[in-house]
Amino acid sequence: QVQLVQSGGGLVQAGGSLRLSCAASGRTFSSHAMGWFRQAPGKEREHVGAIRWSGSVTYYADSVKGRFTISKDNARNTVYLQMNSLKPEDTAVYYCAWTGGSLYRVEGYDYWGQGTQVTVSS
């Protein structure tokens, strides 16, 4: 079992920044990856980005590339999503997730955080 606890999020004006955190506990191991997803009302879930726990391999969706950055703190088992230059279309519930497999394979994410709302006003 892996437990993921998210923090951060909230309301920000367009052009602003927010940082989300996701702390993992339980059964984790160095070959896993952590991902960030988001889902807006009426839209499909989007894989925003991910990071492999060992090394520095990352993935970003084209929609956030250059604006969002994923980082990790190995000592704290925490992954971060730094969101800059936010746009109203970034408004969604954001989820972190854990996978023991490939960071690119969406179906492989087995454990999920509780979700946090990000609202970007125009």
C-alpha cells in the first residue's frame, strides 16, 4: 500500500503561480515514478507530467511544457508540481499518483492522492 497526501492549490489570477505537494508513505521503492494528473469538469483526465524517482527522467504534457516543473525531495518522499504562468484553462482538480512501472503508462498508476482544486481566474 502507498499513501499519498496532497497539499497546496487554491485560487490564483491568470499569470500567477502555485505549487502543489504530494507526500508518499508506505510501500515505496526506488524504481517507482510519481505523476500529476488533472481533470476539469466535463473533460477527460489529463496526464500533466511525471518524474521517475531514481534519476531525473521527467515527462510533461505539451499543454504545460515550459510552464510547469516537477521536482522531488527524496529524503521527504515528496514530489512537487510548480505551476507558473497559469491560465484559466489550467483550472481543474489536480491529483498526484504513484506507479511501480513506466512513468508514461497512465494505466499503471495504482495509488492516488485525494485531489486538490486549482482555480485560475481571468
